[in-house]
Amino acid sequence: MEKSSKIYVAGHRGLVGSAIWRNLESKGYTNLVGRTHEELDLMDAVAVKKFFDEQQPEYVILAAAFVGGIMANSIYRADFIYRNLQIQQNVIGESFRHGVKKLLFLGSTCIYPREAPQPIPESALLTSPLEYTNEPYAIAKIAGLKMCESFNLQYGTNYIAVMPTNLYGPNDNFDLVTSHVLPAMIRKMYLAKMLMENDWNGLRKDLDRRPVGEINGSSSGTDISAMLANYGIDSNSLKLWGTGRPIREFLWSEDMADASVYVMEHVDFKDTYKEGERDIRNCHINIGSGKEVTIARLADLIKRTVGYEGTIFWDSTKPDGTMRKLTDVSKLHALGWHHKMEIEDGVKALYEWYKKN
């Protein structure tokens, strides 16, 4: 890519997209294009075609998606498959029709089977059943990476699919229903700390910034307490979903952004498989740290970082999801990229960001 190349970042306001935008700017790219959801609905095929007709981007980074944690995945199953398939179909399809030189598609490691070998290599894709709780989202992302792979094989395009592990970082989603586990625990512990310390000014300030349903900082103390109790928060304790035993890998979103730009600059489709293979498949690239932590240890780390002194209970009636999910990042390392931010420093950095924002 040239520094003046027109690069469209779909989802440039989200967790990963905003980090990719900042990374590109820091490296001197000057012709970046982004649209908010209000400006361009990526589910609207006519609007997406019009956007590509007018803007003619040379490179596309597809970081836009309908995402959420285990609760949201369980509730909004149809939305997760329908919305993501529609976004992918429109953006990848118009990229092909408009001769985009290179496209980066961001998926998720939830594409892998529930009982995949650990750490999970790219070759584990489609070898056994998926985790039920996020099956619709996983199927959508599998379709996206196969779409990229298939366009490359049939038409000689240069579309790269990367599968990031669990991401966290600035501009994360802290909604108590739709957020992922790490930002959800940071916010819950922060709210639990405020309640335990009887800091109602702090509680109301937080709820003014990020209302929970109809509850905001102007709501009555009774309504706020009832809402907090609904999410397992009382004056002395905090209840979290599952058993705490699942093991997860986490990656700082700005590391993910750096990996994404690195792939755009240095990796082509031909680099993602071995020359001479009879069946060319599994050309996607895992993006992760290659390190893991139990959810219980993560909760303890967040507890110490936030300074919460209450008791944590685990609600084993709620689902754990996949028990272990660690990516094999040997392919990524062989291509020349390694992560920088460790989880201990990342949790501290995200908590500080949350308090300031």
C-alpha cells in the first residue's frame, strides 16, 4: 500500500476498527475513508454499492460486525447470523466488483469446534461441531473467510482472512448485556465497588454515561439497586456467570490493529498456504497472544486492579461456553508478527481508559 492509497475501514468507530484507523494514521497513511452506521448501513446493498461507486477504495479492511458476549449470542441468534452474513456479502461483493486491490476480513476464533485441539491450529476448522452458544455467529464468520478464500481461488483476488482471539481495549463495549467477558467484568466490579463504598455520585455518573436499559443516573436509588441486583451486584458481593474454570486467551485491540496493518503491508494470499497443496484451504491466519488465563484468575486480576473488596460468587447455573480456547499462532509468528501487550498491563490500561471515558 502507498501512503496515499485510499483505504476504507469498515467499522472504524468500533473496538478494532478505531484501533486500526489510529495505527494507519500513525504510520503515515493519509487517505482513510470511514462511515458511521448512520452514514452507511452496511446491510443495505444499494447504499453499499453507491458508496463504492462514489469512493472507489483501493484497499478495504472489513472490521464491521454485529458482535457480543455469551449472553447476547444466546438471545439474538438470528441477528448474529443474518446481520453478519449481510454485511459480509455486501462489502466483499462490492470490493470484488470494484476491483479492490486487497481486502482484510476480520473473523473470530469462535469459528473453531468446541472440542478443537489445544492450541487450535487453522487446520481445525470444520473438523467437528461448534460451540452451541455462538454457533450462528461462527457460521457467519466461516462463510466470510470461505468467501475470501473462494474469490482468491476463482478470480485471483488478494483477500486475507484473520481470526483474532478475544479482544479488549480502548472503545470497548461495556454494555452489561452485549459486552464480552473482560469489559463486562471491569464494569461490574467498578459498579460493585461504588455500591459497596456507598458512592452514589460515582454510580449515577457511570449510569449517565452508559445507561442500562431505562436506568440512568437520574433513576431512583431503588430502581438502580434493583437493576444492579439483576446483574448480580449487591452491597457486599458480586455474582459472575459460569464456574470461572474456562480458559481464555486475550489480545489488546491495538496489538490486533498492528497485526492487521502488518498483514496488509507484508502478507499476500500466496503466503497463507503451502505451494503445491492439492486442496487449498484453511488459508486464514490466527491472531493472538498464544497465552491463556482462567476466567477466575482474570476476575481476581480485575478485582485487584479495580480495588474491589467484596466477595465474588460464581453462578454455575449459567453457561461457561467453550472450556478452553487457545490459538496456535505459529503461522502468524512465521509471517513475522508477535504481540506486545501482556494481560496484566492491558487490564490496568483498559480500567484507566474506562474511568476517563
